[in-house]
Amino acid sequence: MQQVSRSRRQKAAFVVLAAILAVVGASAGAYYFAMRPETLRIAVGPQNSDDVRVVQALTQAFTRDHNSVRLRPVLTDGALGSASALAEGKADLAVIRGDLEVPKNAQAVAVLRKNVAVLWVPTRPKSEAKAKKKAAVKITAIGQLAGKRIGIIGRTQANVNLLKVVLQQYGVDPAKVDIVQFSTGEVAEAIKDQKVDAFLAAGPVNSKITADAIAASTKEGGMPTFLAIDSAEAIAQNHPMYEASEIPAGVFGGAPARPEDEVKTISFSHHIVARKDLPEPTVSAFTRQLFAIRQTVMNEFPLAAKIETPDTDKDAAIPVHPGAAAYVDGEEKTFLDRYSDYIWWSLMGASALGSIGAWFAGYLRKDERTNNSWLRERLLDMIATARRSDSTDELDAMQVEADNILRDTLTCFENGAIEEGTLTAFNIALEQFHNAVADRKALLALAPQIPPRANVQLLAGSGS
């Protein structure tokens, strides 16, 4: 009987231990899942471009600071390739141009930088100007570019499309313009000997590529003629991806300063966009890290200073991702906001698990309760037997049995199989049993001194 009780206790302890380990394991797994770093693939290109350098600087900073969101650059051949990578699900984030077709599954996270269109007419050597009378007709307006040869810095088709938009605004048929494109990596060498009437470059206001191209196209210390896009507002109205902007005086350096005065132009943005189905907390965390670390990255890479928050208006050209909007608007959800439902359901599950565990433990103790009830009935029967017993050996044996019953009953109480009220009732029965045994033993001890009832009657009859 004692071995059976011990086995049941061990089984109950094993079940409780298993349940505790399961809860601890589930909690540890949930914590690890919630806190483990998440790596996002970001498509950017072309290789060796400023955009790639900025993304690489951000990648290193995120890893160095052990942030919850990490980056893995996916190099492409340019903004168009990056947009395709995002659309095809090969990247989670992408750096794209705002004046190109935006993937349907893309939403804005940040403005990486703004670019301005720079149109200028190079200077010609004085000897060449004297040799060719046509050179005396100086180009001072975009409308005069019809029939001319225009060089575009950069081989992307997007810059060609940009030039066509500008030309059409001024009534110049793009088909009547000879367009030649130069690589950004060899600007100075490529345009040195080229015979072009005007150049177009698109990039940040302080772009070194644009400044080098202007310097390379300026000969004998002359001043290039910058062509103002006075209809920038009209272009922005007809093409929402563009904005009216200005080129500050002297931004391209030189002596005298280039340009001498502020020049009107149009601008467009390079955006960091995210897949629409990317979780809101992930995008919020990335956006928060991006702007928190911008100052550090800016010290190493000045172009990071151009990173700006996205346009959160409903009519924005590129709709903002809800995660980025939450950060910008100060509505980012806290840990409790995000996981309160999970915590509540976990508590409910733990409560249900506790109830099930209690029922199961009670079920395991069912046999113990049944056995204890039988032992209590046996003790009550022993009371009646003790009162009729004529043998002290039998009474001693019953006392030994009662001691065993007491041991098993106390074990059941410790295991929770019986309650305190049941134990109290058992104590009353045990006390009655011991009283019955004590009374019977006292009676048996006096039994030899009392003559049999039959002899007493016989002596009484003879005396009469």
C-alpha cells in the first residue's frame, strides 16, 4: 500500500514538473521570438553609387549598435532594378526614384535624398568661338535647344525621361534633339572631347558628380550658362512626382561661383520604400533606428544628412507605410500595445491549463480517495470487532493495522487526496477504536477474577 502511494506521488510530481517546464519553455521561446534581431533585405544600386554607400553605412551602424532590425544589401543595376526586386519579393526594402513607376506593393518609409535637375550650356574656347560664327549665338533658354545635341550624365533611362518632360513643357520636340549619355564614373574624361551644346545632370544639390561635370565642361576659366526651368510649378502640377525647387548660388564652387545666382529647377526624391505586407512593428522599428542613428552615420557619410521623414498625407505620390506613419506621427505602439492581446490570451491559457492540471491531479488521486474511504470503513468495522474480541493478540493485530491505516491516511492528506474535514472525521473514528481496544483489554484483564455465571447460580441454589 505504501509503495502504491509513493508511486502515485511520483507520478503527480512528474506531471507538475512537466507542466512547469512546458510553461517556462513556451515563455522563453516567446521571448526569444519577440526579441531576436530581424534582418531585412534592401535592394539598392548601382554598385559604388552614393545610395549604396549610405545603405552600407546604415548596415554597419545597425549591426554595431545591436539593433533589433538589421539590413542586408541586395545590389542591383539601379533604381529600376531595385523596384523590380521589391515587386518580385526578392527584397523587403528598396531605394527607388520617385519619378519612376512605383511598384504596387511599395509604401514609403523615408526620403533618402532629394535630387535637382541641372541644365547648363558649356563654355567654348575663344579660338573655337572665333572660328565658328554659330558659336556666337549663345543658348540662354530651354526653348533654344531644338536641333541641338544634349549630353546626359548617367546612363539611366530615367534621366532621359526627365529631359523629355522638360523639353515638352517648353514646346521642344524631344525627337528633334540629339541625346548622348555619359557614364557617371568617367564624366571628366568622357565629356572632355565631346561636341555638345548643353548638359543635363540629376543628383543632390551638392553632388560631386555634377560639380565635376560642370568643371570639366568649362574651358579657359569661362562661366557656363545655367538654364532656368521657370515653369517648374507647371511641371509639378502635371507630373506629381516632381517638385519646384532652386539651385543655390555658388553650390558648385569655382571662381567665379557657379552659378552666380539662384536658378529655378525641378526636383525629385529617392525613397526608401517597404513592401506593403511588411509588419507594422518591424517598419516602425526600422524607421525609429534610421532617424536615431542618422546623426552618427552623417559624421561618417555626410549624405546621410539628407534623409527625411516621408510625406504622411493621404494624397502623397507614394503612400506611406503605416509603420513609418506611426513613428512620424508619434503613434508608435509600445510592447504592451502590440502584445497585450497575446499576454491576455496567455494568461487565460495558463488559467485553463491550471484548471486542467488540477482536474488531472484530482483524477490521479481518485484511487487514493477511494482506498482511504475503504480504510475508514474498515476502521469503523474494527471498532465493533474490538468490542467483541476475546483475544489480546487479535486486539494487538488490529492496532498494528490501525497504525498502517493512520500512516496511509496522513499520506493521502499530504498529497491532497483528502481534505481536512475528512481527516478530522478519521481522527474521531481512530479515537473511538483506541478507546474500544483499551476498554476491551481492561475487561479481558479482569475476566479470570470473575466466576462464570453458571457457577454463581449453582451456589445460590444449594444455599437455599
